[in-house]
Amino acid sequence: MTTVVGSRGARAPSVVSAPAASMPRLTVGVEEEFLLIDPETGRVVPGADAVRARVRGPVASRLVPELTRFQVESNTEVHTELSRLGDDLLELRTAAATAAGAAGLGLVACGTALSGNGGVPPLSRSPRYHEIAREFRAVIRGQGVCGCHVHIGMEDHEEAVQVSNHARPWLPVLLALTVNSPIADALDTGYASWRTMLIGRWPSAEPPPFFHSFAHYESLVTGLRASGAILDRGMVYWLVRISDHVPTLEFRAADVCATVQETVLLAALVRALAATALLDVRAGLAAPPIDQTLLRAAYWRAARDGMAGHGLDLITGSRVPAWRLVRALLDRIRPSLVASGDLRTVTAALDAIRRGGSGAARQRAVYLRRRHLPDVARLLIEQTVAVPGHRAL
């Protein structure tokens, strides 16, 4: 038995020494959002309809519109094996990138637009998106941002909200590992994840509250709708939420990952975290009651520094190197990673980030050489369809 992050001066017990046979075997699926750009300038181009029209075969139905006309979203199948998830992700990225190339565009996995998204973006045709723009006014400016959402199969809503409670302290670590949006409007923002700052304008876009029950979860959603802070359940932008259309718990903390390898890493960490939390829930162990203000502060720090700086230790309240928090997360979920056979995959991907830097660090390094956006655009286009294990991060 070990401990997990708790309130200052207290630690919550966790059954992380449980035998592998008792670890829940959870399914995983991923949604990724991408930008379409002019490869010569890095500027976003509203070509989503033309790109999607060029996609053929079974994957066509799994490449769908997003908020703006310069974005496309991919949806994987449901998987139990990370290798199959990785193949699925690469197939979807390749199909979208090939279609984009045929339209004279580049597909990039990047959290924010390098250029061309400073104002109200060109919205997709969906009446819902236009209603959102009318209701939320200037919040819509610059909102063509791209995240990666990991869905973990979980049908019991009572268990799901308790898993969310257990996962809350680790959301900043998941963000720090996946930061991929340092540049926006042709400027280095000084943040590793500027997407986090932009999406944080929405009333519900924050770490999830501590839920006492599923009824409590539902009461908060009802209150958000009554206030007009959300127009429908799809606008519950908590960083962990119960999906409204599939039987999953959805983790939404991450920027879209620069590479397939990093997306698979995120999926592995999220699934192991959810499995570890679910084991604790079923053992009757309470989640640590992390204060929402401190959790928001830790998430902000992760968005600012990523892996290149510090994070907030939610036990001591002090700043510590970001990699120390990653090690703590690995200690927490290691039994689940061993049970699923994912530990080697996770270790290799973390080593690659340690050697080559996060997605944000790689973008910034290329940008600072000449402060030339097309250099960054080329990097992003190449990374988006890099073959895991064959191309350097």
C-alpha cells in the first residue's frame, strides 16, 4: 500500500499493490482535433469541407467537422490494446493528411493556430456552433483550438464520478506532458499550452469539481444550464466529464499531441490512472479532497511551464521540477501499467520526451532559430504523420 496526493499534511491510502488479476481491464478510445494550414506560411485555411470530401474508405465517417472550418476531428475505434490504438491513430492522421495535401493544405497536430486566428473564426455550418457564438460573444474569438480527448469505458455513473475525484490531482501532470501550443498569432506566448488559456474563457472549462455523487454531478450540470453558462450537455467542458453520447469517462486536459507516440502515451497514462482509481473506489477508499483553487493553480502552472519547468506539488504547496511529478504519477499507476503490458511503451515514450522535449519545446526551439513560422509549420506537418518507432520526436 502507498499514498497519493492529498490535502496538505494528509495523504490518502491507495491499493496500488493489488495483484495484476484484480486490475480492471478498461477500453480506450481517442478524439483528436487538427488544424488545416497553408504549408508555405503556417496560416490556417478554412478548407475542412474540401479535405473531408477527399477522404475515402472506412475512415471517412470517423473524420468529422469541428467548431471552425479550418479544423477536422478524428475518432478512433474502441480498443483494449495500445498497439491497435496506435495503428488506428496513424491511419486516421494519414488519411486526413493525404486529403489535405491533395487540397494543397497541411494537416497539423497543434493546440493553437500559428497564424490567422486572432479574431472570430470561420465557423462550421452547424447551427449549434453559430448559436454558441451568438450567446458567448467575444469568447469565440481565437477559439479554433485543438485538444486530445481520451475516453475510458465506464458505464456506472456513480463509479465514474468517484474515479474523476481520484484522478483530479493528476490532471496538471497529464497536461504538462502533452503541451503543444506555445505560438499563437505569430508570437511566442511564453506559455507551453496557450490553448489552455484560450479555452479557459468558457464558463465550465476547468478541472472538474469534487463530486459527492452522480446526483451532485447532475445538479451542477442543471445549474450550469439554468445560468446559461452552457447551452447543452456538450458544453460541459470540465477536464474530466461523463460523456453524453458514449458510455465513457472522458479526459479532456491535454493539447492535441504532436505525434502518435505521444497520443498513445497519454492514452496509456489515462487508462492506468482510471484503472487504479477504480480499484480504490471499489475498495471503499476516499479520494483526496484537493481544493479547487489549488488545483486550478497547478493546472495553470502546467500550462505555463510544461515539462521544461516546475509544477505544483499539491501536498506541500511548493513548486517542484515537473519530472518529479511525472515520477510520482508513475509510482501511483505502475501496477496497472504492468498488468496491461503498457509499462514498456510508456517508458519509451517518456524517454523520448526527456531527450527531445515536449511538443511545445520542439516548436519553440525551431521558432527561435529564425522566428520564421514556416519552419514551425514544416515541423508540425512532419510530426503529425511520423511513424511511431521509426521517426524521432
